[in-house]
Amino acid sequence: MGKKILFLLSIMLLLTTACYFGTFQGARTIGKNKINAKTYAMFPVYFSAEDKQKAEASYQDISGVIAAAFVQYGVSNRFDIGIQTTGYSAGFHCKWWAIMRNDKKHRGLDFAPIAWFNYNFLSKQIDPKLSLVTSLPVYRTSCAYIGYEMMYAPNAAFTMRALQNLQDFSWNKIVAFRQFQDAIYLGFEARMGQSKTAFLPAQATVELSYPLQNKYPMMLLGISFGY
């Protein structure tokens, strides 16, 4: 497991770009003293070619592929802490398995809030985010989940454009684009068990997110691999 974490950490900065959307986990925590690491990519899917063209021409909506990564550690059976990077920011998060499903009686759902805090290297400010996740176990350790996330951070599309054209932007403009952003999402997390090599994932997650503040309606289709 240690080699896998080192492998993931070595490529985190190479793979991550610039987005704060995405949860890629159910409500259950990973377990005391356990380590979980994931990297993910999200692809924007617009409902029309016209909307996509308008989004690409503006600084308001995401139009390119985005990626991020995180590592978690189980402090207890109901509480995780972790670190994450989104390319232009990095920080920590904590997760509390607040409501536990009764597996013996097959009743109820799992629920967990996840608080994220990222230091933005460009705006030099803290970007907070809150994820609320509800999930239902599916065949042992896999689960289907649904949730809501909200954040206060620089506009992701504007920041990505700024990173591509640094000479045309100032940090003050990025700070000015700090705004409330939120999304609803659903996903499925499959855990296949530990693999014997660092290159083969032990988990795979598919997530579909709908940002609520976008000017042009779109979905984010995400895929994650965990170790």
C-alpha cells in the first residue's frame, strides 16, 4: 500500500489541473488506520453544440477536461482526514460518517458531511467547500450515492483560462471572480480489493455532476481510480 501511495503522490501534480467540483466517494469512511488515495478526471458535456461554443468563448463556464486527486487516512471507524490538490490549490478535508445504515436489518441510508479547505495559490485565500453525501451499500463494499456540494471559490473556468494565459491576467482579477458555486451529483463506487502492483487500481468510481450556477446548462462526467 505504501508504494501505491508514493506512486499516486508522484503523479498528483502532473495530473491535476483546476477544479474544485467532485466528491467521488460514498458516505462510509474507510476504516481506522486505513489509507485511501484517488485521482479523478471530469469531462464537461453540454446539452447543445451552441452552448458549448458559447461556454468556450466566455470565462463563465467550464469547457475543458479537469482533474484532481486526494489521499485519506482513517482516524477512527467513523472519521477520516485527508489532503487534496486541484492543481492551482491544495488543502485538507475531514469526513464524518454521521448516520449509519442498519445493515443487519437492511434499513436506512448512510450519510456523511465532508468539509474541504483549499489554499488557492493564485488568489492567496482559503476556498471552503462542503459536500453532503447519502449512499446505499451495493454488494459488500461498493455503493451508489447521491449528494450536494457548495463552495466559495474563484470561478473555475476563469481560473483555468488564467493559467493558460498568465500574461493577460492578474491575481486581482482571479480574486474578484470568487463566487458561490454549487452542484448536485450522483455516482457509483466499486471496490475491487487490493491489487498486487502500484499501477493497478483497487477502486473505480463514476460520478455525474450538475453545476447549478452555470450560465449554459451542462453536466460533468467524472471517472476516478483509487488505490
